[in-house]
Amino acid sequence: MNEALLLLAALVVKHFVCDFPLQRWPYMYTNKGTYGHFGGLLHALVHWAGTLVVLIMLTPLTAMSSVLAAADFLIHYHVDWAKMRLCAHYNLKPNNSEWYWHLLGLDQLLHYLTYIGITYYALR
């Protein structure tokens, strides 16, 4: 497997681990829609740490690793915040609207596109 595919695969696995098993406390996932709330920031910090670990393990250690992990933190936080705000505004829940699922899919797509960008810049 080439370097880019390995890095992208590692970031996708990191995403699953950070977005699902490590987001088990309601404090994190119920507060992502309140801008600046520590629960949402903590969730994004978990992603920052995971991304930094992946980059340190699979790419040459440079200042770019820190910048890319910080970008993941900022993007992840704001994508999750926007999804939560839209769900709250339109009262979208898994059991009352297919639009909830569309937003969840868009949220995941934006995170994966972020990892494509991180992979591109990390291996330049």
C-alpha cells in the first residue's frame, strides 16, 4: 500500500475510534451544539490528539504535523457544531426525519474530505 493510502486509512480508523468509542459520555455529544462548550471542545481535542499521533507515526516529524492536527481540531469542531445547530433548529432526530441522516452523512463526508486534505499536505 502506498504512503498516501496508508495515511488516509489510518486517519479514517482514527476518526471511527475518536467519533464513536471515545465519544461515549453524554457530556461530549450533547453539548457540541453550544458554541464554546467544553464538551464539544473536548471531543475535538480527542480528534486533534488522534490526528497528531497518526501523523507522528506515519510522516516525517515536522511543524506541519502540529498545524494539520490543529486544522483537524478546528474543522471537526465547527462541522459538528453546525450539524448539531441544524438538528436542534429543525428538531431533526434519528426517529423523526430522514434529514437527520442526510446531515449525519454530510458531517461524515466533510470529516473524510478533511483527511484527504491532511494527507495531501502531510505528504507534500
